[in-house]
Amino acid sequence: MCEISQSSFHHARFISNNRISIPLGLIVERWIYYYWSIVNTSLPLPEMRIGSRAKGTAFRSDLFELIGSFQPGGLDAFFACFQNGTLNPMQIHYLAETVNSVANTIVKGPVEYSGGSLKDIERVFKFEGNKRMKQCLISTDLINSLGRVIFPASLWREMCLVGHWIGEAIILRWAELSYEFAKREVSIPEILALLIIQPKNERNVSLAKNVYKKVIGLTCVWSGIPLSQTRFDVDHVIPFSIWNNNDLWNLLPSDPKINHQKRDRIVTLPILRSSKDRIIHYWKILYQEAPQRFQTELRRTLLGSRPSLENWETRAFSTLSEAVETIALQRGVERWEIL
């Protein structure tokens, strides 16, 4: 949930009684990524304090089948197919089984028992909606097809402010607990090495760069300086070092000198607003060249789960502006303006 508060906060919905909800599917997805490496290891690493390794978490066998369908390739191959909607029928089946098993485990486990186990104390989390889905073809299906976890808005505000640090502390505590589960036969560094494995979203900008090479009248998104079709940089609006995000909307052409000045800083809101027309212009070009990928990434990261794409440019830019300000506040990232 801390990770969701940092990179997918626009999926949160405020509801009555000062409470908020987030998609269960986003939590399910992160469980799959974290448990993938724990299940797919030769180390004697139980997922729980009780029971044998063969009878660990309720979703272990389903996840193991899903892992087997991506050999060779592993987690990175799954991530690429899942994000791009290129799963084969067998993988679609195993993924649906895993998603449903993980979703049920989350709702019947931490959602039900995190707080409120004593009489007359209200539960921290509640759940509304579906715990099962018929099929999962692409990552946005997780957001739209499963229900939502409800909890106090005050808790969400804390996650948004300091979730980056809380998340890292949780990983360390998870490793310490797993060390005890394994009766200290597996070291904490070995366990941490598994827990920090996430699908590689490598700094690959080749598709965007190839698209921009064909654009007549290419200009720098930040300065408007004319660019050569053979000499320009592809800049991450929200720096890759902060968000690890290679979504097409986040990859825009920049003058190499300007990009060198910006580095891993976040543009100020005035610079972002003055570049709005150029940003939307390049978004439309990317959408035309890679419609499926662009639309999927846009819905997942900027537009949320609303089905309509009407006036998507204005809505996406508004969310991007909010994201830039939120990330700068959360992380204390240095802002950048053109000299």
C-alpha cells in the first residue's frame, strides 16, 4: 500500500466518514511480484511460521504454476507480457487462478485481521466488491475487475507523506521474520536479495526514440528549440531514478544540453504548464504509433479506471501536474527550471 501511495495515488477514492478506498487488484499485483522470488527459490524458505514449505501460503501452488509457464524468462518475461497484453491462453488461465487465490488470501487475511480483532474496536480495513475475476489479459484488468479495500483516509495521508521510508522498513522487517521462519538457516542478506527483486523496467526508450526520429519539425519539449532528427535525447518527465517508469507518456524529446541540465530533477509547475501544448502534441503522436501500449499505460498511470477516453489529453495533463507536485513533496526532490 505504501508503494501504491507513491506511484498510483490517483487510483484512491475518498468516500464518506473520512475513509478512502484503493483497488484490491493493485495490492494483488504487488503480492505476485514479491512472492514470485520467494516461491521460485531453492532456498529452504517457508513463507509462514507454521507448516512445511510445501504447505505455505494458500496461493503457493497457483503461483508456482504461473511461474512455470514463464520459463525461461521468469518475472521479467511475465511483467513484459502482462503490461503489453501478450499472454498466451495457458498463461491467462494460470494468472486468473493466481489472482483469485491471492485476492481471497488478502481479503480473508490482512484485510480481516489487521486491527479490530478485539471486541468493540473497529477494524482498520474493509472490503467491497468482487474477489474473483474470470480472466486477466492485461494489467488494467486487475484494477477494473476486482473490488476495493477501504480504510481511514488519515492512514492514506501518512502513507503518501512517508510511505517511501515506511516501505523500506517493512521489507527489512519481512526479511527478519523470514529469517526466524527459516529457523535461521537462511541469512537475512539472502532473504533481502529475494525481496528486493522486482520486474525489470529497464531504461528502454527505443520505441519512443524511433517514433520521434520520424517527426518533422521536432522540437525540445521544454524549450521549444528545434531538434535534429538524429541528435536528441529522450527525457523522462518524472525521472526514471525516482519512479522507474518507462511509460510512453513519460518519454519526451529534449535538447541534449537541456536534458543534461535537468538530470534527475523534476520540472517546476510553470515549466510544465508552458510546455503543455508540446507535451500533448507528442502524446498524440505516440498514441497514433502505439495505440494499445499508450492507452494501457495512460489508463493505468494517469487516467485511472474510468472507461471513457473523452478529453483524455486535458485529464492526463492535469494528473501529470498533480503527480509532479506530489512526488516533489513526498521525496523532497530538487526542482528544475530552464536557465
